Amino acid sequence: IDSDGDEYAICALAADHLGGLEFEGIPLYLLAGRNYVITIHPKPLAFLENLRAREGRRSQVATLTADSFVASLLSWHLDTYFAAASDFERSVERLEESVLRDPASESVKGLRRLRKGASRLRRMLSAHRVVFTSMARPDFRPDAADKSERHFRALYEQYERAMDVIENARELVIGSFELFPNQAALQTNGTMRVLTFITVVI
């Protein structure tokens, strides 16, 4: 994030789920000033395409101030992390079901992918802290209207909620790792009981 008078520039990474618990960060560059906002992104961003499709010819976006529009864009950007966390949680549930059925080597590989995906998401989102904390400070836009400051503070709160959601996803992975040795121990106990019974019979 960089600010120079009435103009400021922001770089953020939108989360894109490539499948297989692999996440990519798509850069979104924002340049904003008095009554204008410019976005630059090397790849299509689904939330921007949805915005264009939703607004159509009767768009009310032009009635927003530049600060309000930037806050809206960054809010939709944070939604990509909420969506990625939802995909992640569904993957965790499917993997836990497979571990409960049969704690085989494929499940171990799945747990590794979960751990890697959770760490990737957390690193991508935590890198934005400097952006959202800077925007929430009173000195970021001292001459702007109170409405802009409220929008930026609400945006910071949304960022904190997104961090909590990603942290929760990471804790789910840790819980899944604990589930695997427990299931393996149960199977081992079952095998030992059978061997003990056979030994006693013999």
C-alpha cells in the first residue's frame, strides 16, 4: 500500500482454488484518487466478472465515492478467502470420512495436501495485514469523509474475521492429523486382540 495525497495504490492477492487443495494468489492492483478507481489484474477475477454481470446497464456503482468503491472491491476480494476456506472445510470432511473408513497411505498424502493448502492460504492472507491496518488508521485519509473511515474500519474487521476462518481451517487440519493415529491405534488394537485370542486357543 502506498499513499500520496489524494491518491493511493494497493496491491492485494485474491485466492483462487485450482483444485486438489492448491491455491493461487491472483494479484489485484488498485489505483484510486478523487472520483476514479483503476484496477489491474493479470488474470480474470471471478468476483469482478460477477460484478459486471450483476450491475449491467442499471449500475449504481458510479454513485459511490472512490473510497467506498475501493472498500467494496477489497470486501469482495476477502470473500475469495471465505470461499476458499469453505472448499477447504469440505475437503477436510471428505478426508476425515476416508480416514475413519480406512487409514491408508492415500489418507496420509491427503493430510499432507491439507497441511500445505492451509499454510498457503494463511501466508497469502496474513501478508495483507499491513494493507488493512494502514487503511483503518485515521491518518490514512485524514481529509476524507467520515463515511470512508467507517468503510475502512468495517473492512479491517472483515479481514480479522477472514483470518479467524483461515486459522480455524488450519486447526481442522491439526485435528485431522490427530484422527489418523487414533484410527491406526484402534486397528492395531483390534489386530492384537485377534492374535491374542488365536494364541490362547492354540
